[in-house]
Amino acid sequence: MWMERRFAYAARVNDDATAEATDLLQHLIRNACVNDGDVASGHEHRSVDLLRSYLEGSGVDLQSYEPAPGRGSLVARIEGRDPTAPTLLLMGHTDVVPANADRWRHDPFGGEVIDGQVWGRGAVDMLNLTATMAVAMRRLAESGFSPDGTLVYLAVADEEAMGTWGAAHLVDHETDAIRADYVITESGGIPIPTPGGVKLPVMVGEKGCFWVKLRVRGTPGHGSQPWKTDNALVTAASVVQRIAEYRPETQINEIWRKFLEGVGLPDEMTAPLLSPDSFRDALDALPIGMARQFHACTHTTFSPNIAHGGSKINTIPDTVELEIDIRTLPGQTSEDVEAMLRDALGDLADRVEFDAHVHDASSASPIETPLWDSLARTTSRFYEGSAIVPMLIVGATDARFFRRLGATSYGFGLFSQRLTFEDFAVMFHGDDERVDQESLRLSTELWEAVARDMLGG
Ligand SMILES: [Zn+2]
């Protein structure tokens, strides 16, 4: 089957990159590398095989890694002529989160093209970029691209569950294979139309994850006599309530300030969003999706998402466990977060045992870098009069591992204006995920342009 596919690709050399990116994306979606967090899920080796077949014969060096059965990642490189010149890594993950087919208008793993859009889980998170990066890589190699610096493509497993079998493994154990000065991965690049032209957000940093379990103790007793008992569930309800009502301070960090100033909203909108005193009231005037995003960019957030407690209908529970998803801002430590939790809980803090089981600190790259300048130069060819603006991504991506290695890492892609910022906000891990083919063309061309601009040759 792969012989046929490769023949089909070869026949289309110099043909439309859009068709090639569409085809590759459809196959990646159909591979259904669903990662539910279990080591036995993911099966990213399917997409490693697909991408290897696609890239083989184009002149790139290929190497795959599989730290656990099925959890494969692929590295492709075009070695530079000058060992002192920088290395640029384009990284896309191949795994996706589960999808509930009943809620979708089309098969989430069908990869159908309908009205110029490719449908399926991963269409924007982030198989679109994984596919277009591979197409750019192949096209560059086949065009005889011989840069000063080195270009690396990494199709990585396990992004959707902490990166243990993907980026974390490679950074720790295969450092030489993936070491880079500059990294581009998800997401960013969704055009924001403004009176002053299109603005394209570059994700220069991301929030940290602090996942904590709170154990609330009570005293067991008979459910038939609740008067003045010490019911752990009743205490836990108050704990949840206090966390929900907690209002951590608004932090106007550098990324936020530069984003807002760069977007160039009217002064009467910008000024209140740059002051901690007026920030929350200003959110009320915005569409809810935008308000949530803006709030998350400037606050440590606390979301109580799991509660386990009680064992029997006639028994007063003696233990309840709550799990809180806390997202931190650049510079915050676990001590900072624990102090905030105590502050939120007040006198109930003594009734709770804390058990922080994940802490992945927030990370950010500098804004003034050669990669920033290169993205500014190259994107303006696609959107005349556009400007890039820095942004903080509120979820986690594999960029954090590369920032710890010292690489300048940004989240970026390029999209058409067919879908809006609000459309994208609901599609990430949501229903009816899809991407238009024009966006695939733009991204493919962008990767080629950035590689040439950054690496010379
Ligand atoms: Zn993703």
C-alpha cells in the first residue's frame, strides 16, 4: 500500500502543496492516535510509519525512537553546512485527545474533506501543523535546500498526557537528536482582525500546571443521626466553595502588556485591561470566550474538577478527596501556590491535607530574538500590514521541555481568516474540530519561508 502512496506523492512533486498537506492530514486523523493518558494508548507508531514513508527518499535523515511499545516519535533532519549556525526545530505532536462521535456532525476519525475543510480530531490540535511541517520538510529537501544552519522536524508522541513518552523522553535521553536553538510548535497564529490590520499572536510562554489533591477528614458515624456530626463531605463542600470564590490578584505581566499594546485596541478598552483595579470589571464587557482567555493570561487559576467521597448511603463519610487543577503564571513557585491555597481556604486550611502530585512550572522565552524577527518578516508576506504580538498560552505544550534546554520556543502556525478566534477556542479538545485547506497552504508556505530565512541557503 505504501509503495502506491509514495508513487502518488512522487507524481505530485512540484504539485500543489495544499493537496499534499490535505492528504497527509487526512491520514494522520484516520490513524486515530488517541491518547487517554494510559501508556497502552496513543499508538503513535502508526503515524511514525506514515510520516517515514512520506519523507523517505526525499533526502532527509530519518530516525525513530520508541521508549514504550507503540509510543513512537520521528526525527527528520537536513544537516546544515556550518556547524556554528543555528538549528531550527519544527515540532508537531501526532497524538490526539479522545472524541465523542455522538456529538460530532461528521466522523471524528474519518478525515473527510467537506466544503474545503478537513474534519477530524486533531485538525487544529495539531495534526494540521504536524502535516504541513512534514510537507515543507519534504519540499525543501527535494528542492535541494542546503542551508548553513540545521533544520530538524520532530513528530512527537504523547503531548496530550505530559509528554512522558514523547518530548520529555527525547529531551532527557536523546538530547543530541533534538537539540535546537529555536523551536516552533503549537499553537498561535490565528489572525485577529483589528482596525490597525491583522495581528498574529505568537505563543512565547505558557502557564504552569500545579495539580493538587486535597484530603478532607471527618469523623464517621451513622447516617441516621447527623446532628452536629463532623461530616467530611460537608466540610469539603465549603472547601470547594471557598476555592471557587477565591480571587487571586491580577498580574499584569510583560507578555500581557505587550500583547495588549500590540493588538492596538482603542485606548478606552486597553487602559482598564492594564490595571489590576479595573481588570475584572473590564472583562464583563467582553465576549465570554475572550474574557476567559484574558482572565487566564493574567491570573493564577483554580478549578476544582474531581471529588471522591463517601462509601455508603447510611454512613457519614470520614474522608473526601478533591482534585484541583491550578494553572500558574511565569515565576510562580509551588510555595507561592500553596500560600494562595491557604489564603483561599482561610480557617479551613487546617482541616485539609495537601498532596501536590504534579508541578510543571510555567515557562517563557524572551520576546526579542532572531526567531521573533524572522516570524515578523515572513508573516508580513502572507498578511500585508500584519504584525505579530506575543501571547501566553494558558494550556501546556511540549515547548516547555525545550525552553528548559535553553531553546527559544514559540507556538505558532498560520491560518486563514475563514475561522475566527472564537471558533478555534471551542474546537481545541471540543467537538467538530476542522481546519480549512487554505490554512494548510499558508502554514506549509510559512515553514518553508521561515526555514530559508532563519537558516540561510
Ligand atoms: Zn496540541
